[in-house]
Amino acid sequence: MTFFISKKFLQEKKKSQTFSLLSSITIIGIAIGVAALIITLSILQGFEKSIQEKLVNLDSHIQIVGFGELPLSQIEKNSEIITEVVGNELRELSKVISELTVVRFKNYTDGMLIRGVENNYFDNKQSLNIKEGSSESLFIENENNIVIGKILADRIQAKLGDKITIFALSGNEIPSSENPPIIEQFIISGIFESGVSKYDDSFAFISFNKAQTLFNFFGKISSYEIQLNNIEKVDSLANQLQEALRHPHFVKTFFDTNRQIFTWLELQKKPIPIVLGLIILVAVFNIISTLLMLILEKRTTIGTIKAMGGTNFLINKIFLLQGFVIAIVGTLLGNTIAFSLLIIQDTFNIISLPSAIYFISTVPISFDWKIYLMVSLISVALCLVSAIVPSWIASRTKIVNSLRFE
């Protein structure tokens, strides 16, 4: 009986099977609020996961450099220490030579960071996608091959197979007749894209052996890059490595290297309670106003039910059930809208982002059922709580007042 009466209250008068206009507006309001919150949380979580995955794959979990950017010697000895300290958690240990250079192609000149890496370096960097060129023949023995970022290639208008000229200081000292600058031509053997402007805009890679010869780094390197099997142990292992290697070695994690980015991500979470509070406020007022209007509209029916013996508890149940139905329908509709929009964005990448600002080029999406469940439970619970006051008012309606003018 309670469900039957609630259903009649929610429908139009003319034997319609659809919700009344008032109920429909409330349902749409709840749906928009639920969808907005789900989309916000899904994008924020996707953004955090996407950036963290990219940075982990690009920057390595632990990086060991020299204080003041001094080169590191005793490579074999240090490699043994690193292997012993990290133990079974070591997935990959790479030795890298890095130098700031100037690149020139035709009339274009730009700054560039060249990294000398071993031949299997790209095999372990899933986020460094080779867009042009063969990953198997990036560095050919005895040839000056270089792999540059897509943004840099577009900016200097260079393409695969072009020759570019590299200028660098020898020994980081002012050029002189005794210490001339380094000037050498390289052939572009590959163009990579990571989706992170920091890399695509200014990074380039050459073979480790060529970097040793070019920058006179025999017996020295710029840094060790360590990939772990378990990223949760990154901080403890970094501390152990710092104790084992000591000065002039400086150990830092990818969290330290990208502290600004992770601080910025944390900042993005700050407005979430405010957004949630506003959506809750809208949902509460929607339910209360709808049920109060329904009470005014159905006051004669309420009086009739009470005149026929209906109790206050029955009236309470009728309006609480109405609030519950509105909440369920609005929440389900909101979930459907949010999921559909997120699927469209994830499939077609309709909304793009400037990678120079946001580090990625498209809006990332995280499909986490926990977000949908949490938002849905909060929505339904708040709607039920907000229906208590109108249902209490309806149950206190006096029969005489309800039927006076009928």
C-alpha cells in the first residue's frame, strides 16, 4: 500500500507512467550533482595515476648524482655496492652521461640536454614511445646517431634522417685555443614522444660510448638510474644507498625530483570537500523543496488517508519512500551520465590539454568502482536524511485543515 500511494504521488495526474514535472526536475538536479562529482574524482584520480606512472617510467625510481653535478667515478665499485644494497628489489641499473648542449639545424638554434645511454635503455622506458625510427637500430656502432623529442623536432623543423649540429663546452670550461668547444654533427635516427613536455621539449639521447668520447667522460658518468620491483620501498632503499655511497654521491627518488608536480597534485585535491559540500547542499534543498511542494499539492489526499485510518507512521513511510525513489533514480541516472561521458572522453580524447602546463596531452580517466559506490551511497543517504523533515511535516497534517475547502 505504501509503495502504491508513493507511486501515485510521484506520477502525473493524467494516468501517466512517468514522473511528475516536479519530481523529474529534482531527479535531474541530483543526477547532475552525482555526475559532476564522479567525473571530477575520476579525472583527478586518473590525472594523478597517469602522471605518476609517466614520471616513474621516465625518471627512474632512484637516481644517484654527484653533488654540484660533479661526475662520478669508480663505476664498477659503486655498481657492486648498489646491487648489494638493493638486492632482489633491483629491476634495472642504468649508467647515464648528461650534458647541456646547443643544437642548430638550418636557421633554428635551441638548447638541449643530451643523455648518453646504453643500447637497451629504451626497452625499459615504457613511456618513451619511439614515434619515428626503428627502436632496434637507434644507435648504430661508429655512427653519430641521436634520438630527439617530438616537440623539439617540430620546433626546429627537423625530421628523421636530418643532420643537426651539436655545440657543447669541453669540460664545462670557457672555450679557448687550448680548450676548443665541442662541435659535431649527428643524424636523427629516431623521434620519441612521452607526453611530458619536460622530455619531448628538450631531451635527446645518444649512445653511451659516443657520449664518453664526445664529452671526455672515460671512467666517469653523470648518474646511476635505478628501477625497483617494488616502488613502496623507494624511500628506505634511497636512505640505505646514501649511507653506503656517501659523499660526493647524492641519492634522490623520483618524488624528490618531481616534488613540485606531486605538491601540485595534492593541491588539486583541496577543493574536493568544497565541491562535495556544494553538491550535498543542492541535493538536500532539492529533496526538501520537492517533498514540501508535494505535501502542499497532495494535502487533500493526505487528509483523506488519515480520515480513513491512516497513521502518522504510514504518512512518514510514504514520503520517505518517495525520497528514496527519487534518490535512487537520480543517482542511477547520474552514474549513467558520468560513465557515458567518461567513456567518450577515454575513447575519443575530445578534451585535450597543453602538455607544457599539465605534463600530459589528454584528460586522463580512472574507472574506479569505489568512486561510483562512494558517491552513490552518499547521495542516497543524504536524500533520505533530507526527506525526514518533509515526511514529519506531512504526518502532522490535520484532517480538518486538509479537507476544509474540499
